[in-house]
Amino acid sequence: MAKDNSSQKKKKNIQLPDEIVMLELLLRDGLQHASKTVPTEAKVWYADQLVRAGYKYIEVTNFGHPKLLAQSVDAEEVLERVCKLKIIQEEKPHLKCYGMTVKAFERAANMAQKGYATNSVAFTISAEDLHGRRNSGRTRKEYLQEIPEMIKVAEANGFEIDMAIACTYGSPIAGPVPIENTFELMDWGLDHGIRNFTPCDTTGESNPRRSFEYMSALVDRYGKYDDQIKYRISHFHECRGQSLANTFAAIMAGAQIIETSLGMGGGQPAFMVDGVPGKGSGPMYTNSYEVGNCPTEDALVMIDEMGIETGIDIDLVLSLGRVFEWTMEKSLPVWTTKAGRPIKYPVEWCIAPNNLEHIPPYGPPQMFWASPEKYSPASADFIRREFEGRTYKWGKCEDEEDGYCRIEMFEEE
């Protein structure tokens, strides 16, 4: 008798986008929380490498006051040298800078007049006033009075303006923030000619459900403007182990641009740099010093494993993540720079060799424990030796230059 499959549950497919745009925050947000000075030369080097890895959008620097942002004291030099890079001139990625005041926008304008133009300058306004007072010294109402002058500077000098909305998903001072607060700010921005918006989970207050619901609400309200504005942006900080889950939830809800930082860098400006106290906020309004951005390395691997195209050389980025640990002189809280990417075919190193060579060194995660060279495909001789009496069928897919087909393994008759 034939089986009746009518009662069987149908397989549910997750609706995911075919591709995602990645924006790297390292050189601005990713460094501003660092307690040691990162040399200008290093910043320029990372900009070069990130574009070589396939990035089309990168943050470059912050034109805020050096007393508040010690890591951006070299803002003009960094932007000039990045603009002069051959790879930048060839690939023409979108260069994004930050500035919280008219004076900061004028500094960006001055660089544009010298021939070193950024593509956009963003400012941050909080969706919640208690945080706004602590972060920028202004409420929303007070800040909105200043922004029209910033808009004029941007328009006169040919760069876009971006409204980054802090505490969209919650405030470390006031708790959950209604999505209506973000609506009000975006509506004001649209009325004043702003076309770029970045809703931010500034200090890791969100959770996957809220991230999905808020992004869905933004898409429902502003989807009719999709061909005119940018707002489907995922920007989550890591404070409670939820930044990757929040990023995934935002993608499910319609996020199209994912902002992350190499090494989980970022957060409020450091209040202590090279042992010198400054005026940065540090942990002044959070209950955790670890408030970095969603880690680029882990986000890229997660997105790639779900079959979403990023156009990024992920192995190169994982290598950059390991190099960045040398820059910061410490191991950073990123998983995939240690564990590597999930394997897609048999590899010699992973198949139990009946000795102790797979035991890692004792102590902190080792830099090159998961280096790509360990994951070269196992040879046919090794396969036969390890799986004597069975047959493996595996090899490169005909339609993929670097991909491998699914392995078939069965007992020999």
C-alpha cells in the first residue's frame, strides 16, 4: 500500500536575501574605544587591506574634537592618505566619516575643498534624551536646531549626510525606547532632505525579537521610499552576547547593509588612552566596559554559511582579524579567528590521526590555531588509508571554480 504523505509537515524554508552589503566600522567606531593609540600608518594599512578584501563601504575617521576622541586626532591625515591609496582610486569605495557638530562638518568640507573628499559624513542623535544629554550634551529638540546648518555644509561641499540614530532599540540609561521616537527623527530628516539613516543599538540593549520587530516596523513605514533612501541597516553592539542573533533577526526583517567591526572593536570613546585620562565617555553610562560592535569575522562567516553572498574575501578578513590582535597586543573576543570556518570536505588535519598533534597549546586562544593552511583537502591516499573498506566520492563541483560537491560515502560490496 502506498504511503499517505498528506499529513506530513512540509519543509519550511527561511526567506533570506541572496546578497548583503557589508560596511566595515573599524577605522572610526571600531577604534574609538581602544585604550592604546593606533598609529596612522596602521589605519591606512587596514583601509587598503579591507578594500582589497572586497569592501565597498568603509568608515574612515571622526572629525570630532580630539580631546573627546583621542583615536581621531589624525583625522585629516588619515582621510588624505586613504584617498591617495591606489586601491581606493581604482575601486572607489564609499568612504564614510563622522562629525557631531557644525565645526566637525566644516573640517570635512575643508578636506573636500583640498581634493580629499569623503562620500558621506554622519552625525549621531539619540532617540532618547537622557542618553542624548550624556552622549552629546543635547536633547533631540536642542540638537535638531543645529542640524540644518550641518546639512547646508554637506550640500555645499558635495558629500551626503547620514543621520545615525543612537538607542533606537534601547537606552542604557532609560531602558526600552519606543520605535516611534525613531520614526519622529527619520520623518524630520526626510522633511529636511536627509536620505541616509542608520538605526543603532548603541550599547547592546536589544534582543532578537525586538531587533526583528523594530526593523520590520521601519520597513513597513519607509519601504515605499526604498529607491530613494537608505535605512535598512543593521548596527548592533556586543554587550550581552546577542549581537550576532540581533544581526540575523534584522536580516530576516529586511536589513540590507550590515555594519560590523573587525575584532569586535568600538563603543563609547575611551576615557583613558595610553594611560592619559581624557574626556571620552568610557563606561560612564553603561554597566559594561565591553560594548564593541558585532564582530566582522563572526558575522561574515555566519552570513556566508547561510548562503548569502557578501562579495568579501572572508579568509583574508579572518587573517586581518588575527593581524588586528597584534595591533591591539591582546587576544580579542572573536570566535572565528580561532576556530576558523566550518569545513566543506575531508581534511587531513581534522581526521583523528591517533596521536596528540590535534591538542592545542594551553592558555589563551592561539593566533594561528585555525589558520587556513591547516584545512587543505585530504589526499586520495589519506582517504583510502583512513577509511579502508569504504569508498569516498568527492571532488570539485563542475559549476563552481572553488567549491566542493557533497561527499558520498558508502560501504564497498
